[in-house]
Amino acid sequence: MFDTLKSRIYQGNQFIKDIKNAPMREQFRGLPKLCKQNCTECKKCLSICPTGALSLEPFSIDMGKCTFCGACKNICKHGAIDFTNFYKLSSTKRENLIIKENMTPQEYEKTAIEVRKEIKRVFKKSLKLRQVSAAGCNGCEMELNACSNVNFDMGRFGIDFVASPRHADGLVITGPISENMAYALEDCYKSTPDPKIVILCGSCAISGGVFQNSDKLNREFLDKYPIDLYIPGCPVHPLTFINGVLGFISDK
């Protein structure tokens, strides 16, 4: 017992105390930083992007498609494309994920998430989510598992993943939604009691990602049901997910 207590004292607090202002390593690729003035329109970035996330007219990056691989930054020798380490990337509107030139982290965060009164009234500080891997590669799935570990400890905010959709307040969808998973996803949605929310997590869920042109996908679910929150990333970082959900259900 004394060894256990000594170990506890030695380790200290392992969880991130201030999850909303936690520092991120410099190497992390977060919110894109674009400078049209430095662009020579050589179009090399367009040809190297695996998902077609880049556009020159207007000069922009779609974070809903972006895999944050950094290939565009590496091939651009003029500094027109860069990435900050800002990780609060979630948005309640799909169009907000299209980042144009000179967008600062402060400007993006200010308008990205719309806090709805009915969401705060219904869910308050407790949100139970059923995660559905709709043909995901397990990248986003592993990061979502990490949200509940001792480091990030998402449960202290009342946010938890549950085993059954019947116990859930909403769904978190990862993966591009294959034909084989389309029926299961819709069945899971219908099994979740109303009112409920739907969160798309990762570039595959939001746009199809690198699989967007596959004929083995069935993304009709996204046309039939409203999406409440988009969380970009490939994979999504735990800090991105937790801050996105917290911003959605509570005041900033």
C-alpha cells in the first residue's frame, strides 16, 4: 500500500488540467496558413494533394478533405502554404472548414462553432456518444479511444462513449461509409433516441477522404440526416475532438 501511495505522489497529476488551453507540439499540423501573394500558380500543390483539398480560385484549403499530410507545404518553395499548430478545428458548418488566405486561429475559432441554446438546454454537461466506425482505417478510432485515457480524461467533462446506441445522445461517425456499413449506420441512428446529434469525425467521414472516388461507398446517410458537428483531421487529435464537443455543448 505504501508503495502505491509513493508511486502516486511521484507520478503527480497525469491528466491535462486546462484542456482548453493545452499546449501543442510545434510539429503538429493544424489550421492552414495561406498567403496568395507568395503563390506563383505553378499548380504543383494541386497535383500532389491526395484528396483535392486545395483550390487556387479562390486560394483555399478544405479541411474537410485535407489529410494534413503536409505534401503541399513541402512542394511549395515560395511559402504560400503552411500549417499552424492550432488544433481547435471543429465547426458546426461544413463551409467553415474551407480555409482562405490570411485566416487567423482567433478569427476561425470565433465563428467556427455556433452554440445552440437547445443543445445546451437538453444535454447540459452530460453527453453520451455511440461511436460508429463506418469502414474507418482505425486511425481516428484509436485517437477517440485515447480521449478517455488518463492523459485527456474526457469523462471528467461528462462526455463518454457508450456501448449501445439506445444509451446514447448521439453518434460519432468515422470512416468514409462503405456499402457494407451503410445499413448498419442507419440502423444505429434510428436506434438512438431523440433528440440526438450527429458528429462527423475525420476527413474520411466528412468528405470520403482518400476514398472519396471509390465506387464501394454509400454516403446517402449524409444527405438524409442533419449533421451537427464536423471535426476535421487525419486522424483527429484528442484535443481537437474534446474541445470541439465542449464548444458545441457549452458556452465558450
